Amino acid sequence: MYDVGMRARALRFGVAAVSLAAIACPASAQQMSDADAAAAFGKRESVLDASLSPDGSKIATVVPGPGQGTVLAVIDVASGASKPINFADGNPLALVSCGWASNTRLLCTEYGIATVEGVQRVFLRLASLNADGSDARAITAQQRNQYRAQGSDGRVIDWRDGSSPKVLVERYYMPVRAGMARMGNSKQGYGVDLIDVETGKVDHVIGPNPVAQRYIADGTGAVRIMQTDESLRRNVFSKGVETFYYRKQGSDDWTPFSTYNSVTNEGMAPIAVDGSTDTAYAIGRVDGRDALFRVALDGSMKKELAYANPKYDVAGVITVGRRGHIVAATYSSDVEQAHYFDPKYEKLTASLSAVLPNQPLINIVDSSADGTKHLIYAESDVDSGRYYFFDERAKKLRQIAIERPQLAGVPLGKMTSVSYPAADGTAIPAYLTLPPGSDGKNLQAIVMPHGGPASRDQWGFDWLTQFFVNRGYAVLQPNYRGSTGYGDDWFNDNAWHSWKTAIGDVNDAGRWLVKQGIADPAKLAIVGWSYGGYAALQSNVLDPALFHAVVAVAPVTDLGMLRDEHKGYVNTRLALDEIGDSPEIVESGSPLRHVGAFKAPVLMFHGTKDMNVDIKESQAMDAALDKAGKQSTLIVYPGLDHQLRDSAARADMLSKSAAFLEQALHL
């Protein structure tokens, strides 16, 4: 159960003294000390979330406040003036996003972690307020125990057209109890409500379904897809087999759509519905890769291939506007790509990229209800990101905010796509970033494996990479086997089961840097976060002499402990199967169990509220290394989660990492 007072403490009528522009900008990299660079690169982005009002006259932004705090500010498009209207202090809740239910009413999602009955839990809260900050209220305050114990108030699945302050919200119902007796609503499961976020009035659109997991609306206010898992009816662990149903326009009857096995990737899973064409878009397999299909929802179930790439998985779709018009399929090659279905938006994004500096990637963040005004986000490898307002009719583009204004004037390294051979000859794709002005020879260097592991690195600005580049390091980011986006063969039964291959690829990245003459072999280090931190540690188990310093942020250190952390959830069986349980995986693949192999000094960072990887893993690793007579340091950040969402903490992490590497590498 949760304390409803928690929400009241988080969303306040006061505002913090925060300005998007009031940030000092260092003049050049040469003038920056380690501490100055750490503060500049570690500072959270100036805009965490942004949305455009239905009439296109206002932009709501979530910006960082002190510590983990967040501020909601509204920008008047005509004048450019920004007014802070609310503040969440991050203790425990912070604003994640705010969208426009109407031109005058906002609906915000807050995120936090709190201890309930001795267990840390994630909470998601919904709250609404007027565009001037008045009349703030909890939008789904219900009787205790009516919602799922994880504490989610629900998720908006359709913002509708904005003509009234009503949105469709998917939420999980639980029976209300008084002692041992059920009171009032006795149904349980996911349902959908139409909520007036101004009055709080709730109309039940779809009742709670005990096997439902998710709903998809079509942008016109109609719920069209339901995802179910029959294991929920039997109250057993999910096997990953999902069944989808659809409804024809105007019908309340559910008709079978498809099944999908999330373990084997067999079948087809709908991800979006375009109400303007009465079509669902679904992910299915073509030649061992994710592809995108179009399926008619008129009852015919006519299916056609919308897009498949011969080398890369389709990642998803691009939607534009409040109605979620689907305009493109996305995938990542060396850079993020889009295959457009709508030539208007293909031309628009290409034109904007051509006229903006550094030919950035263009993302249409939000659009007005009439589709003529757009909130644009542009980013490249050497530009941390900028928000623009574009008026189609007036043909005017205006900058609204800079993501990291404190980096203005600081040279950034260009991110270059490369490949290197693994031990078995396989070409491993990677990104190499060199210090600006460097000849790329005999440098201090870092291999930086990505987290996940079901993820991949992509071209674009990376604050962690650019900090080390600013300090004179060459940084290589490998998309080792086990990364996503390259098809089944590359995924290789995931990077836990195939850890030897994944970590072997990571180590081969370091060897390649040395062989190419890019890295001084005595000045080679490895830095990683989450699975990347695991890879940084485990790389030393496979080859203790390769890297001369290890920095691991929120790392997995023991696969047995990781398995224990996933027990007790609906998806426990899936998580445990993903990690594996054989001695070859759990025993051989856990750096905690091989601390005797370590030669390089280790520096670890971890937050006490990490819900992805328990801090106990870093604590155990630090203690084991110390007991084995190895050099290890653990820095603990009280109250922070896996992402370390605090500018001061990130700056501290960067500063301590720089000092550690300088000492370990004898720079």
C-alpha cells in the first residue's frame, strides 16, 4: 500500500529558482580543470521532457531542480518567456513527463522509490494542474489497496484531440479490502478509464480483465488492441506467451489478432494503431530479424509487409501528432534511420537536418492538434541537443532551448563508425571518438561497453563518452555480440548465456586499439555502466593484464545474486531463464567469484535505491576484492537509483573517475 500523502508532498505550489539560460558556459576545453569538466558534462540536461499544447501556443517543459528535484515550466511560444509553475523535490517523487490534456490543463507523471513494509518499491503517480500552476490535484486518488502494490496510478494511452480535458488511462485495479473482506469493487486486472483531468470524473471504458497486460488506442479515443497472458489467470509465472485481440471500429467485441512468444520471438506483436487508416502495425520476423507489418482492423485481417531491412532489426515506428499518425519505421545502422511511409514528413525532417548545424538527427517530439506546428528536437554527435518550434504555415523555425548550454564553446569529439576483428574473425561494429585535434596515435584510451545487455550503442551525443574525450582519452564503444538491433544470430542467445563471446568481443576492442596504434598499451582502461560495468569487471577475469584500470557504475557482479533479485515477480521465470542457471554461466560468469584473477585497480559507484541492480552486488565485490588484497574503492550515493539522476552526484562520479584513472594509468 502507498501513502497518498506522498503525492501531496511531491507536487507543490512553490517553484524553484531555475532558469534554462542561467548557466555559466566555459570558454574552452583547455581552460577546464577535471572538476570544471566534471560539473559541465555531469550536469543533467536542461530539458528532461517537453510537450506542445493542442493549439501550439505553449510548451510544457520538465527541467532539473536542485538534487533529484524537477521543475515544471511553461514556455509561451509567442514571447519565448518561460514561467516555472510547479516543483517536485525528488524525495521521493520527481516529475518524469507532463502532457497537455487540453490547452489549459496538464497531466503529469511522477516517479519515485520508497520503502514499503521494508521493501523498496517504484511508484508512478498522476497529477494534473492548470497551465498557470493553479488547481494542482492527484488525478487517481482512490481507496487504499485498489491499485496494484507497485503503486502505479496508470498510463495515458490516448491524449485525444485536446478539445476537452479528457484522456484515456490504462490502470490496474485490485479489490478494495477492509480487513479480510472485500469492499466495493471486487474485480481485478488491467482496465481503461476515460478521466476528466480537470474535475477528476472517471468513466469506465473497459472493465478490469485478470489476464490483460496492456491496451493500445488508435488516437481517436477508441481502444483497439488488448494484450493478454493466460498464466495470470492461473496465478503462475509467465512463460512469455502473449495473445492479442482487436476490436473493429465501433465494436465492443474482442477478436483474436495474433500470438507472440517473447522467448523465441515467434509470432507477431502489435505495437501501434493508426486510427486514420484503421490499421495496426506489428513486429514479426523476416529472415531472423524484426520486421514491421501492416494489418487491417476492418475484420479482414489483411496483412502486408510494411518494412524489413536485410541487415538490421526494425526498432519501432515514428508517430506524429495527437492522433498518433504513423509516418515511418525506425532502425539503426551506423546511425538511427527512418523508412518513411509519409513523404511529407520525410521531406520535412530532411529539410530541417540540412539547414541546422552538424546535420543533426531530427525528432518530431510533439505537434499541434491541426498538425501545422511542431516541437522539434535535433541532436548530433557534437551537439548535445536543441529544441525548436516550427510553424509550417509561417515557414519559421525558432530555437526554444539548448540541452546543455554549459557546453557551448567546448570542442566535442566526432563519433566515427568503425569495425574491428574479434578473435574468431567476426567484424564487430563500434564507435570511436577521439579528442578534437588529436592525431589518434598513442593515446590514453578507454573501452566503454554499453549496458543492457539487450541494447546497443548508437550515434549521437553521449555525456559520459564526451567527458573522457574532453580529458584526452580515445573512447571505443563496441556493439559486441549479444547487442540488439542486428538480428537473431548477433543476439546470440543474449550476452548472459553467451558471456564468453560478449566479453571476448569487449576485450578484443582493447586489443584492436593497441594494434592500431591508437592506444598506449600501458594507458588502456575500461569503463562501463550496468551490464557495461559487469563487462568491465568480467573482462579482467578473462584477461587480467589487458586493462590497467576498471571503472564500473552500478555493475552486476554475481549472476546468482542477480537471479535472486528477480524472484517474486510475475516475470520471474522469464528473467531467470534469460540469465541462466548453469555453472558455466553463474559460476564462471560472475566476477565476484574470481576476484583472485584481478590485477587492475577497481573503482565502483552505486546508488542505494538502485532497482535494476542491488547495491549489495557492488558491496560484495568491493569486500571480496579487499579481502583478496586487491585495490578496490566503492563510492555510494544515498537515495539515488540506477541512473544517478543528480547533477552533483554525476559530477562527483566523473571527477573521481578522472582522478582514479590518472593515478592508475600514471598520467
